[in-house]
Amino acid sequence: MVKTHSVSKLNVLDSYAHGDWRALKQDLCSLYTSLAEKRTYQPRDIQHFIAKKRKITKLINFDTYHHEFLVISASLESQNALSGYQNYWTDLTLPLPMN
């Protein structure tokens, strides 16, 4: 049984309205980003992401920030695009000086 809220979103697809289940499957699959369409990040993307002002007042805000940061940094690491920033990343893992 499909919930009413979900059905109302499906009604905009002609394939659903006409009961064409094969076409509906294709329509639904086309709504999701494939691996081929995945964004390619550049080092400036993570710089802009970090510099962007945002309020992190709740755990969910931090979780969202952390997830987005991991997506960008993992993409850059897979491209070996962070090699020039190795000292920067290493410095982030060191404890802060207590003066």
C-alpha cells in the first residue's frame, strides 16, 4: 500500500497515471543521480565550503556539515588533489598549542 503523500508526488508522472510500470521504473531511476553524473570537486570547492559562514547550533547542523565535508574531501582525495595541501591537513590533526 502506497501512502497518500507519496502517491500525490507520483501523480505528476505520466507513466504512473497511465499505469505503465516499466516507464515508471525508468522515470523513477532518472530522478536519481548516477555515478557518471557525480560532481567533480576542485580544491577551491573545499576552501569555499570551509570559509562559508554558517551557524552550527545543533548536532544535526554539525552532522550535515561533517557529511558534506567528507563528500568533498573524499572526492578530492580520490583525485589526489589534496597532495599540495598535505601540510595543511596534517596540521589540523595536531593539538592546539596551550600558551
